[in-house]
Amino acid sequence: MTSAYFGAKPDPNNECCQRFKGLSDAGAAACFCQILKANSSRIPPGLVSFNSLTNTFLRYCGRKTNVYNCV
């Protein structure tokens, strides 16, 4: 699901990534985590953890991963 959502290869210039441009890696992760939690009813349960989705987002945007624990 994560590669289908974000795309197969990193794209730091993607519109989604650009929205977090002024934030640190941890700040972007925290913000993205809050967005995931706010939309948790739209994410199939047990499919992928919030932490995994957050790290996939960070990797896709060319950022450092494992800087925030999204649970």
C-alpha cells in the first residue's frame, strides 16, 4: 500500500513533500503522524502501522527516517 500511495521512488519535489518543507525531519514526521491519526478511520486496520507509513513518507521525501515514533 505504501508504495502505491507514495510512488515507487523518492520524489522530494512532490507537492505533499513540499508542504512539510519548513519543518525538521522529526517535525514533519510528527505532523504527518497527526494527519494519519486524524484520518485513521480511512486506513484499513492492521494493514500497515502508523509508524511504518510515517517512515515511508519520510523516505519518499528524502528525509531521515526513524526520528519519530508514530503510535
